[in-house]
Amino acid sequence: MPSSTAEPGGAPGGATDVPGQSVDEPIKAIPVRHPGRWVASGVLLVLVAMLVHTLFFSHVKRGAQVESRFQWNVVGQYIFSPPILRGLVVTIELTVIAMAAGIFLGVVLAVMRLSASWLLSSTSWVYIWFFRGTPVLVQLLFWYVGISYLFPQLGLGVPFGPTFLHLNANVLVTPFLAAVIGLSLNEGAYMAEIVRAGILSVDEGQVEAAQSIGMRRTQALRLIILPQAMRIIIPPTGNEVISMLKTSSLASVVTVAELLYAAQAIYSRTYQTVPLLIVASLWYLFLTSILTVGQYFVERRYSRGAARPRTPRLFTVLARNLFVLRPRDSPVDGPTATSSQLPSTAPGGTR
């Protein structure tokens, strides 16, 4: 049988004696107090209460009448009005068309940038440099005004030869088309860098392995490289879609009747500026929330098979943040340790 050696001042088995405490009495873990957290939480609750009061219960005197500070009755009056809903549809159309064209253009530019051809690589680099270096608003104004100024007549024919078809630029380039072209070309430059980063994240050996079994480089890119790169491409692309939704509001400058333009048209007539801006903001927040949830599920789909843990399920995240009152790694979780279960630190003690 194993024997335990009793040392001076030590208990048999190496356990130390604690005055006034039984050997098998459970240790009571006392959580560390954090007064700073309580103070910060109290200040935050006060600020939140003030914000809620200001938003929904505060009133102000305008002229001879007292009304709600943010005029929520006006917001409710116009939130589902036909002009606002028509502008909402145009905003969605702008976002979908410009983003789809930008993604396609970005993939093409990324492949060109990684090409071994100096001409293709340089052309892609110059395109990205130009469109990332100029503001989106300037590009929209250029396509809306500058094209008809520089090219009043657009022709289709043989380069440096006869022209078979003549078109009026003022009729052809509508405000909506100018907005789509400007947003698409600008988005293509950013998507090119995102796709390029995703392609570079895939090991070069994947291409060599694909070519060793007879695949052409385009087949390897389509079937091997891009599917693996999607895990890197999807998160920033989701951010770009949300950004495009908000950037589409700049199309109001070129008289596209999107959501912000519809709100401006109403408050320029009724002088209810703040309530109409709140209406537009609420719709933008609603659409952004839908895109955020969609991005979450797409990221979870493409994170399958990754070395790191998958994106947790949506309801798991909500339950963890809303219903769990203490951290998962809290020192009071799990079975309570007793003094007889702790490793001995006395000289000559056994573990």
C-alpha cells in the first residue's frame, strides 16, 4: 500500500491544516468585486433612460402649439406613403444591380491583376487606383453631366471607321443609368481587392494539383480556387453590400427618385425635415438589418470545414448574450473543490 509521510506542521497525505477549518470543508469562493463596473453600468442606464425620454416623451413648443420633439405622428403618417415606398423600391434596384455588376467586374479585375501578363496586370492596377482615388459623388456627377458634355452623340460602328448607329447621349444616359454605371464601376475597384485577397489566401499548391490532373488554369480557378476563397471573400463582400445600400442615397444628387430623394421631395413641400429624415433612416436600418442576418447565414454556410470553429448559430448567440447572466468561465461554475482535493504544497507531500 502507498504510504504517506507526515512532515512537521503538515497533515498526513500532504494536506496542510487551516486553523478553524475542517479538512473536508468546501472552500467558499468569493467573487471579486468590481465597483467600477457598477458605476459605469449606473451611468449608462441613466444615459439610456435620458435618451428614451428624449425620443418618445419629450415635447417642445413650436409656435403656438406643443408637440412631440421628433414628431412621431408625422413619421407614422409617411412611413408607408406611396412616394416613400416607390423610392424604397428604386433603392433596392440600385443596390442589387450595382452590386451584381461590381462583383462581376471585381472578379475580372482581380484575375487580371494576378495575371502573368504585364499589360493585363497594369491595366487592372490603373483602374483600381483611379476609381478608389476619386469620390463616388464626383463619379456620379461625371456620368450624369460629363458624358453628354464630352460626347453629345454616341456612335456604334467600326473603330476609326464608319459609324452605323448614332444615339443622343442626353436621351440614352438617364439619371438611373448614370447612377448604376457610377456605383458599379466604383464598387468593382473595391471588390477587385477583396477577391484578390481571397484568391491569394488559397495555397498555390492547389493550382499545381489541379493542373497535374489535367485542369486548365481557368477550370482550377472556377472549381478549386474560388470555392475555397469564398470563406475570405464573403465577410467583406457583405459589408460592401450594406455600404452600397447606403451609398445609393448619393444618387439623389443626380435626381434619381430613390428613398432619400423621395423624402427630400416631401419635406421640401411640407417643411417637416426631421420627421422625413427619420422615415428614411428607419427604412435604411430595416434593410441593413435584413442584409446583416443574410450575411450571417451565408458566412455560416461557407465556414463549414474550416480549421477554426464555425460561426455559432444565431439563436445560440442571442441566448448567450441575452439570457446568460454570468460568464461561462466563471470561477464558481462546476463542482466545488474541497481542501482534500487540492494538490499539496507542503514539503514531502504527495499529490
